Amino acid sequence: MERVCFVLKVRPERMEEYRERHRNVWPEMLDALQKAGWRDYSLFLAADGLLVGYLETDDFEAAQAAMAATDVNGRWQAEMAEFFEQGRPDEGLVRLAEVFHLDGIGDK
């Protein structure tokens, strides 16, 4: 399993609308993400527009390719591109390297 963390930059003047769009993600987009192997997917937005994403998947490159092959992803990414300083989020994300992970606290 891969733990994937990435960053993007949301335009400051579009942050509230960006939050609203994610309160109502299209059901077909959610379904496509799950079928493509995106698990435990979260987005975190800082006050300055820094967006941090986290997900778990078996193979991130394969999960990205599976999403790229869907019609719904193309439509979603085209609509969301205007919110980001670097354009389409699926093409502009910067993946961060994992340098530490603590697992199993409380497991017996």
C-alpha cells in the first residue's frame, strides 16, 4: 500500500466556493475514485490557499491512470481547474516524499 500526500494552491478568492464544491462532490466522481483504488482520501485547506491531499492506494500511478480514463474525471478536473493557480489539479499536484510514519499506536 502507498500513502500519498500532495500539495496544490487554491486561488485565495476562490477558497469558499472550493469548499462548497467539496460539500457536494458528484456521486459519480466519488464512485470513480473508489473504483480506481483511492482510499482514505482527504483534503486539507489552509487559510492561505495551500491544499494538502492525502490518500492510500495500492498503486498511485495506476490509480491516477484509472481516473484519467473516466469521463467524469475529465469533466470534474475541467471545472476545478479555475480554482487552482497551476491549472488542472490532476496535472499540477506536487507529491511529497514521506519521511516518517508512526503506525500501530494502541494496537495489541
